Amino acid sequence: MTEDSQAPLAVIAIRQVEKSTGASRNAFEQAIALKALGYRVAILAERGRRELAEAAGAELVRLKRWPFKGPFRRFWFNRRVQAWCRRHRPAMLVSHGDVETPDVVYMHNCVHLASQRIHGRDLPPGHEVAAIHDHVLKGGKFRRLAVNSRMMANDFRDRYGIDESRIEISYPGYDPEIFNLERATAGRPVRRRELGIENDTRLIGLITSGNFTKRNVAGFVEMAAGLEQRLPGRCRFLVVGKDDFSPYQRQAEQAGVAERFIWRTTVSDVETLYGALDIFVLPAHIEEFGRVSLEAMACGTPVLLSSTTGAAELLEADHADLILESRDTKAWVDRLERMLEEPGLDSLGTALSTLVDGYSYQSQTEKLKTSFRGL
């Protein structure tokens, strides 16, 4: 790190920074906010793309990675960060869960809650991620714990006995220049043609980065089978993400709806996929926030979310009927059928795009700046 500037140094410690993950985007947003507050910013990571860090106004410092899997490699990263900080004495250390800090910890996952919600059981002793999270959160050295949703805040409060006054809910933001009604609408005809969707066919989609077990793609296939019985031939179903499609394709085949499904890996112009949909669904067993839900709403796409998706908290006041229990397949089929049969689907999409105006990337960055000032 260059020492020629008199500006105070802020460090963001995160094991990997690549644009494709929500955690990476959060780190870059934090770098921009800290830079705007007059800090020099260093991102300490084991893997990352230097040009992305520099675009956020930060210097990427690569730390040596422990080559073997297991809890020790997380603790190794913590040690390397602490050693670097002893040499460079930053004014602020922002942790992303794998590092102890006297300042602020940003958590992206509730790994214990996720295991209970997805698999119905506790994590085994010595679980790699749980071990370091337990160490950092039980240690309680931080002044503030920032989380993606109220669901996360409640879990950490109860699980680790952290006082609510030390917990801040920090919803992720979206980029309104990319995710907006105009772009999504303009891209709709071309994308639907490319997907082979007829004008009178309704397209229902589950778009995610990956981890199809967590996002309940199996439940989505069940819903598709139920909806096909009620509205035969009227709907198609799209799944987008990076994971193994084959078990879900077999499930769709056995349910007799294989030809109604389209399977795609992640794409860069995802806003045109949101625009191509008639309804976006995320029946996740747990999704600590779910930025895809926010992006879909910004594109004016009606959404249906599980109650265990953090982004559903934005719907509670005015659109509670768009929130369902992840495993109640019949309720999802009922609600989807009603949405497709009722007029006003477009006006619902427009209302949702207005609802999320206040959660744009810019407004969330302002909130981040206020949060960092408070430290």
C-alpha cells in the first residue's frame, strides 16, 4: 500500500472478490462509499480481479491462500489479515465474516439457519464456514454487525446473544441504469423470440446465481406440474443459474412437464430475462436477501417470494399476498393461477418497480456512507 497519502486507511477483508457474487458487489460498494468519505481503501483477498477493485477506487492486496480445504484455511486468512493490519495500522477494518475486527462485520449467510431450513438438521461439528463465523460472532470484538435482512438479524441476535443495538440491517442495492422498466420492456420481444415463447404463452421464471437446492428448484418443478394440470399448454417455465440441471430435468420428465421447461446458465444481460418473464418466482428455503428479486421488481416484473427470502421484507406492508411458505406447493400453484387469470398483472409490475426506487445502488451507498460515518 502506498504511504504517500495522508488520508486514513480503510481495509475490506473478504476472501474472494469477483463481480459475479453478491458479496463481491457489496465489497466494491463499500469501497466506493469509503473512498467518498476520504479514505484510502485496500481490499485484502486471496482471489480477486485487480481491475474491478481499482474501478471501485481500491487497491487489491492478494494474501497467500492456504491450499487445503477445512476450517483452518478460514482461520489462516484471519491471521494473514491481522498480520497485515499490524504492519499498516488501518483506521477501519471491514470484515465479511472470516475476520475479527473492532469495527464492523458484514455477514452474507446464516449457515446454521440455512442447514436447518434446507436439510432439517444442524451442521456437523467442525463445519468450515460455521467454525469461523462462530469464532468471529461469539468473540464479539466488533462494534457493529451488518446483515442483509431482518431474518438474519433475528437469527444472529438469538443464536449468539448479540444485542439488537449492535445489529444494523443493510439491504443490498441494484443498479437502476441496468435494471429498469424501459430496458426490460425494450428487450422483451427479442428475448422471448430467442427463448421460443409465443405471444399468448405465459413465462414464469426462477433466476438465480446457483445452488438449486437452496433456491428450491425442485419445488418450482412441482409448481410447474401443478399449474400445467390447471392451465394446460398455457405456461412455460425458465430456470437460470449455474448448477447441475440434470436432477431437476429428470424430475420434470417424470412429472410430464419436461417440454414446458427452458434451462439456461447465467447471462450478462439478465435484465432482458426479467423483462421476458410474466412472473418471477423465488421459492427459496432460505435466501438471506436475494438481490435477483430486487432486480426483477426494478424491471417491472411481478414477483412471488418465499417468506424465508430476505427481499420479501420489502413487500410486507403493501403486498403481503406475494409472500408464501417455501414448501407449500399448493399455495404457490393457487397464487400463480390467480395472478395469471386476473387482469392487472402489468400494473402490479409497475407498482413494484416504484416500490423499490428507494433501494437503488445510489441510495444504498448513501446509507453505507452514513453507517461508516457512525463508526
